[in-house]
Amino acid sequence: MDHVEVLDAVRRDADRVVLCRCGGFGRVHHVPVQRRGLAEGYVRGSFTCPWDRPGPHVPLLPPGGRSRARAGLLTADR
């Protein structure tokens, strides 16, 4: 399984709206995680693209994120 990146609150906020493979953009929904002795972190949970365009509604993520999307850790809500 791919490494899942844990984001802090600042990086989570910067990661919320991303481009979609359909050519539009969508919203990444994050799930809070508790880590022993560390501040609360967040992982990517799902992706929603509201654009009515043909093509896959999958987020275009920076390197490292794309393999997680293919592995099924990010799913389109549409």
C-alpha cells in the first residue's frame, strides 16, 4: 500500500480545492486522525467534482498523490 501523507491544518486548508482530470476543479474532503503525542493531522478522504463535464472525475494531485488516487484511497463522489 502507498504511503498516506498526514497533513497539518495549514496544509489541509491549502489542499482543499484541486484541479480535476475532467478539466474543472473539485473539493478534497479530509478526515481527521489522532497521532500519539502530536497535534491532530488530516488525510485525504474523498473527492467531489461538481462540474458537468465528460471524463473521469479524479483529482490531479502533486507527485505522490496520484498513486494514492489510483490505489483507491481517494474516490470520486460522483
